[in-house]
Amino acid sequence: MQFRLSVLLAHFALLLSFTHVFAQDTTPPTGTLFFDTFDHVDQAWQPVIGTWSVSNGTYGNAATGGDNFTIVTGYDGVGLHGLGSDKIEAQEFTVSARMRNQGTTDAHLVGLVYGYQDPRNYYEVVISALGAVTMRTVMSGVAVDENIPTQLNLPRNTWVGIGVRWQQGHTTLSINGIPVTSASQPEFTSGRAGLVTHNTVGRFDTVDVSVPFGDQGFFELFDSTHGVAFAPQSGQWVIESGIYRNDAVQATSITLAPVDTGTHGELGDTVTYTFRALMLNPYAGAGNLVGIVFNYESSTRYSEVVFSPTGVAKVNRIVNGVASTIATASYGGTRNVAFDVALEWNQGIASVLVNGQRIFTRVLGASPSATPRGSVGLITHWAPGRFDSIEFDHGIFGACSKTFSSSSELPTPASGTWNVSGGTLNSTAVGPSDIVAFSQDCKGNDVGQDLGSNFVYGARLRNEFGAAGNLVGLVYDYQDTGNYYEVVFSSTGSVQLNKIYQGVRTTVATATHSIPRNTWFNAQVVRTDNQTDIKINGSTVILNVQQSELRSGTVGVITRWTKGHFDNVSLTDQPDRPPTELEL
């Protein structure tokens, strides 16, 4: 069954709150194996080929010809893999550095080395003097490019941050902290890290080699071949068309996220977290349940918050296979209508939000253990559940909601004529560009330009008119009527992702959709630093568009030459989750 959203949910439960989330312990644990800012010569560096030296707080090679390497030979990392080792043994690590290429052509290269075995076997990421960035695998002296070179708009001889994250044979490349491409590199499962120059002189600074430990945050959309690895315990769990679903209709089906929470007395323990999931139940009976499992120790010992399509939610504790209900509430859900659930776990106390509304607050006794511990994941009972947009991160996040249920919720328009009527926000002037920019949070506090660069923003939309030029859409990173981004939809099936910069509109990506005229549909903008994805009714239609001109602003809605209607506007701030995105 296709996972269709009949209403746009209060996605991740943080509606129109543009301030950064409040959280405890929001940074996933990361251990530094090696770090150098070149205040002096670190004895861990071993030049292999070339003339390497420290000067004025940077490290560089003076030889202009051939292939020149310097390798880190000592990795510390107290309490981590690699303690006292001369190579990196971890199944996941990151390597990053700032670098400057002093050459003049695309044949002049500087970069990072990782998985290094010897001068003829290693991985590297190199940037040319003209700004082309390439990821390579070198085996027996033969280099194979793993990507089409990413071209940077950089003046020659300019500092740039390059980073790689290697995870069990899969490498993600970041430039100035922004992930840009990835590739499979399974050949070298251990090795060293270092620096390289080819045919030129280069300078380097701030080299960092790190490994994650403990539970790492994630945001999983199930639209990539390399994503978060869930571990099914029972049921038939599959990923298809950007949805994670269970096809088994049985007493209990469970799949676990790569998270083991609790207090084990170890460095990096997760004791406070939020786990969110968008879910849908295609069945109608009171015993057909979907939900979140937590503190999972075994199939007979765990806790759960589950939802029936009759609108009833329960927090249950299962001990020795016997379930006890410790809290019950109404949540307003029904069959075949998706809803967002956020489980907040704070050192043994559970709270639950549905579509941004808190239905359980500080539920005690939600753990089957005297010391709360165990895994977190998804669960169904006698139902084939559908799940999407799953997030885990350290800390507890605030929530509120806005659905235009009252005329008092009408914001001040930036342009055009708008009203709130019938539970929706409506544009009534058929003008060239009619915009409402939301400048207040749920409590009416003015937040202006404080949105930040990591968020998921969505709304429910309807376009009354049917021509190609009649458009409804979302705006984001909005600064004023001449500077913002927009994604707009026509009833003829076109999707346009546009940049409006200094009053000039430029189309940067296009796609298609199949929503008929005058029909409600749901649209989302997923923004991660400078990267934008667009989803319609839960399916990604535009992926990985780089947009860097506008780095702050607020969000809103827009119509062009049509009457448009909007409801269930939602926004969540995504916390940074290093080392997935390297901060260089």
C-alpha cells in the first residue's frame, strides 16, 4: 500500500518555532584520535615523499613535482579504538583539514589521504588549483575517480575545508562542512590518514582525525541506498519508495534503530533523547496498533507507546511477556491518516507528543528495568505499519502547533491580500507574487531572522486555478520580498525550485507531480546547511540541490497569479549531528 499523507502533519512537532531547540547533551559523543593546528612539529607526522615542514602555523610540502605524502603514525583517543595504535582500526571515522593549493592548473592537486597502506595503495580526496574536487581509490598505483569532480567557485590559492567520513566501506565527502557526494570504498578496512600533494606546493592547517562512539543522532528519510541500518527483530520490514514498512500482520513486529540507551556507567551513554517517527496505520480495528518501542531488552521485556486507529494511545510496559498499561490518552488519529510521534526519554521518564501536542507528560514507571536501558525503534501489533522521516538525537525538544483555526492567527502579509477562514490561510488577490512570511513563534514572540540552516518545513496546499502560470508554494530563508528561496507548484504538474536574489528570480531545479487542480496536497522543504530536498505527499521529487546565497531568514507561503489555500504549516529545527556533517 502506498504511504499517502491525507493531511500534512505537524512534522516532528515543532511548529513555527524559529529559535534553536533547547536540549541537554545535544552533541553526539565524538573522540579525537589526532588533532593538529601546527603550532609546532608533531612527532606523529612521518613524511613519506617530499619535503614537509611547519611554517607560520601551517604545514606544507616544498616539492613541486610528483606525488608527495606525509602520514600520521600515532593515534591516541582515550578509551577509544586506536589507543596507542599506528593506524585507524575503527569501522567509522572522519578526516578533515583546511588546505590551500598554490598551483595554477587542474593537474596541480592537494588533498587528504585515508585508508593509507603505502604510496601505491590508499584513498584520497584532492582539489585542483582551479577548484575541481575529486575522490579517488588508488590500488597498485592506479587511480580510479569515484565521482565526477565537484567544481568550486573559488579564487585560486584560497583556503578551503575538505573532509571525509568513512563508514564501513562507504565514504561521504564534505566541502566547507557541506556534504556534496559519496562513494563506495570497501577495499581498505584499516590504515592511516595524512596529506598529499601532486605536482604542486600546498599548505595545510587544522588536521582532525575523529571517531564516533556512543549513540549518534540521525535523520532518516529512506530515500538513499546508504542510510540508517535498522535491525528487525520480528516481522517483515522493507524499504520501498522512500517508506519503511512492515508487511507482516502478526501479534508483534519490532525493528530497532542503531541506538542503545541507558545508564551503563560508560563514557558516551545516552540518558536523554528524542525519537521521532511519521507513521500510518492502514487497518481500522482497535487492536491494530503502530508505535514506538523503547527500553527494549528482549522480545519479552520492553516498553512501548502504541496507537490504535480508533484514536486511543497507550504507554505499556512488558515484563516476562506480560503487558501492563501505565497510561492512556486520546490522540485524534484514524485509519490511513499519517501522524507524527515524538518520544522524549529523560533518564527514566517518558513523555509523548502527537502532531506537536503533548498527550503524555512525564510518565513514571515506563521502564521494565530498575535501571532504564535498552534499544529504541518501531513496533506494530496486528497491523502492517508505514513509517517515514525518523529522527533520533540527544536532548529534549520543545513543541507547539498552528492550524489556522481562528481569524486571530492571520499573520501580516508581505504582499497581497490574505485571510483566515474555514480553518485555512487563504490568498485572495490574484497577484504576481503574494507572500506571507511567518515572523512569530507559536506564542507570538517576534523571532525575525532566527531560523538557522537545518530544518524541515512543510504545509498543506491547494491551488484553485489550473493554468501553468498559476502557482502555489512555500518560501524559505526569506529575508525580504527581493531575497528568498521558493518551491512552487502548478496544477499542470510542474515543480520549480527558484532563487530570488536581489529581486531576480532564477530557476535552479525542476520536477513534476500529479496533483490535480483544486486538490489538497502536502509539500516539504528539507534543508541541511546549503542542501535542499523537496518532498510531495511524502515522496522526494527534488534531491540534493546546493543553495548557498541566503544563509538565514524565516519561512512562509506564496501564490502567483492564483487563489491559494494553506493549512498545517510546520517547521522543525534540526540540530547539528557531527560527525555526519564535518565542521571545518
